[in-house]
Amino acid sequence: MIKIISVVQILGIVCLISGADMGGVQKSMQDFVTSKKYNSNGFSVVIKDLETDSIVVKINENNMFNPASVSKLVTGAAAMDLLGTSFTFKTSVFLDQPLNRDSGIVKGNLYVRGGADPGFTAERLWLLVEHLHQKGIKKIEGDLVIDNTYFDDITVGPGFDEDSTSRAYQPLITALSVSFNTLAVHVRPGNKIGSPVYVDMLPNVDGVTIKCTAKTVAAAKGGALDVQTVAKGNKTTISVSGQIGINDEPKYIYRKMWQTYEMAGGAIASLFSDRGITFSGKIREQRTPDNLLAGKPFYVFESQPISEFVNHMFKYSSNFASEMIFKAIPAALDMSDKTRGSWPLGSQSVLSWWTNANLPGEPVLKNGSGMGNTNRLSTGQVVALLSHVWKSKAILPEYISALSVSGIDGTIKSRFKNSPLKGLVRGKTGTLNSYKVSTLAGYMLLPKGNYAFAVFCEKVGDGQWDNWVIQEQVLEHFYKSTLN
């Protein structure tokens, strides 16, 4: 007699087999981590099967960690979900007196109101000035006024105040930020030993001074060049000391700009001069008058879409783009233009989005980049975020393409080089050496399934190299289990 098995019974058998398999993978991973001496509260891993929507590996999944730059995964998802992947930031130019279209003269002030564009590079600033010239401006008889009031007055974010150096990865954040509020300091050796080192800057900023005592030395001695930017009153000075080898290649060294409205104004003034536009007033900072804001701008310069800056955040871990976007979210959401972007309001907006997306727990997100000892996330929360994005078809293509590709590009270009996972991981790294933090999260797009993962290390291992190795080994160990 043939016994008929129902569909429900078949599904039950499949589930039992799957459950057994998952249990085996979980135990195998626990044994593997223990063998590597990473079985402590400072290590956590979660891996989720995105096809079955089920967790297949979890170790310390609820422990809260400093996520470092993995925080950017939250900032990018919230920004694109709330604002849309094609959202652009707008820099507006206002005139308080009409342009005489025949003479090209403005008998008043020109206001440049920043709109949080993270991509206002020297090249795009040049394009803005070109457009103003083509609209007929030849002379401004008033002042060049910089308006940063789209943001509040706080320029140093939570976590960034822990380092007061001039390193470029911790720039000041303002609504009108030119070239990431950093100077590209160009240095090159002289023609003979003993010659001065030649120093230039990009963009050229009126008012920035260069103090160089560095000398060109013999090639065998090599170079030990020290380049810093120093605040001198209301100006920035580039200080270059030490030596550079006579055969050393010219190079750019990036440093923080200490006065932001002077940088924006000085860079614009320099480009005005190059283009033959003159102004007889001074560079100053002030909010654009309400009567001008109520009217139509003389010109609006739009940024690239926000997805471009999420790419910068993910592939190159740009702290600057992360914080500009984090602060801008609440201002961009307020159509009345009354809300000034700030870190507290940015945090509030992102956490509200988190709750509305039904994501688990209460993460701590004080800034958008993960700098310092401020943010807290668990691997369980990060994998839940990645799973949410996987289901959000409106942002998934831009989100996943912005992530670094294992062994190919971005911050994991040099990792997974000789791994079977080369090209199969889309990931975001996080590193804070001073806090012994190393994190990695993203997607594994495997031949036999797609998975979201997060592997966090905090105060474990003998150094960051060990943590990088264990992260890769954990993912490779899991990958091999999928081949069985």
C-alpha cells in the first residue's frame, strides 16, 4: 500500500533538515571561533540567509559595540530612504541689488547660501563661478557674503572633538564647505640640494599664507616632511618644515582648513579674480536676509545626487560626506526651511527612521560617520538593517553598488585577494585603532545564496591585522559550509 505524504508533511521534513543544517553551521562556527581564541564578549558575528529570511549564525548578537565606520551603513540607508536616491543639495546665490545686464555691475552684495553640498570640490566651485560669469556678472560693488545658516553654528561633531590635529579626515562641518573644508597642499623638491621645498595649494584661497622652512636634501637621506595647518587669528597658515628628497615625486598632502567661511569666500574670490570678476567690498559671514530668501535666487547650483555621496561614504569611508548628510537630513525634510541642520536633530531623524522601519532595539547614533567613542550598534542590529535594505528595492541598487568589493576596490581592495570570496563580498569596514575596534559588515553574494553579515571585534586579538584575518576567516569558513 502506497502512503500519500501531504505537502504540509513534506514542508515539515524540509524544515527539520534545514534546522539541523543551521544548527550544524552554528556549532561549527562556534568551534571555529573558539579555536582561534576569539570566544569572548569582545567578538560578535551574525550571518543571515536573505532568501529564507533566517539567521544561520549568531554569536553575541545583542552585545553593543563601537561600530566605527560601519555606522555609515545606517546614515546611507536612512538618507536615501528619507530623501530619495536622486536628491540633490542646492547652493543658492542671491543679489540684494539687481544686476545691470549691460554693464555687468551689481551695486550691492552677493550672498552665497550653502545647502550642505558634500561635493563642492575646487572643480565644481570653478563651474559655479563660470555660470555666474555667463549670467553676466562682471563687478560686485558690495560684499561677498557667505551664508552657513542652513546648519547650526557647531562645526565639530560628537567624537571629532577627541582629536585637535589638522588631519583632513576630521574636517570642520559647515553648510557651505568647499573642497571638504580641506586644503590640498602640493609639495615638490627644488632643483638642487639645499633648495627650498616648493609649496602650493588647491584650491587657491585668498588670505591663506604659506610658511615653509623645508629644504631639498640628497636622495639617500629621503624625506621627513611635516605639513600642518595652523589657526592664526581668523586666518589659516600652512606650515611646512623638514626635508624632502631631491628625487621624490611631487605630491598632495591634505590638511584641515580652520576657518570655513574664509575658505569658501577666499576660494570664490580667487576664482572671481581669475575670471575677471571684481568686488570692492569684503568677505564676511551673515544669514541671507529674509526678504531675499522669500524670493527667487539669482542662481541655484545643484549637487550630484545623494547616491554619489553614499558611494564616497561606503567605498572610501568619507567622514566628511557622512557628517554633511547626517546634519542635513532634518533640514532637508523641513520644507518650510526653518530647521537648521544639527547633530542632535540628525540623530533624532535617523533614530525615528529606524523605529518606523521596525528595526530592532535602540542604537546609539550621535554622529553619522562613527568617529570617536560615541556610537553603539550590535551585529544583530546591523544585519537587520542590511536585511531591511535588501527588501527596499527603491534604494537597494544604489546602496549595494556603493559598497566596496572584496579584493577589487574601496576599503577592502587589499583584502580577500587570495580568498575564494574575492569579488563576492560587498562590505563596509570600520577601524578605530585608539579604541581597538575593527568591524566589517555587508553582503555575501554566493553561488548558493545571498547573505547579510556583520563581524565586530573590540579589544580582542593582538592587533588590527589579527582582527582583519579573523573576519575574513569567519566568512570563508561559512562560505565553505554552503558548498557541502
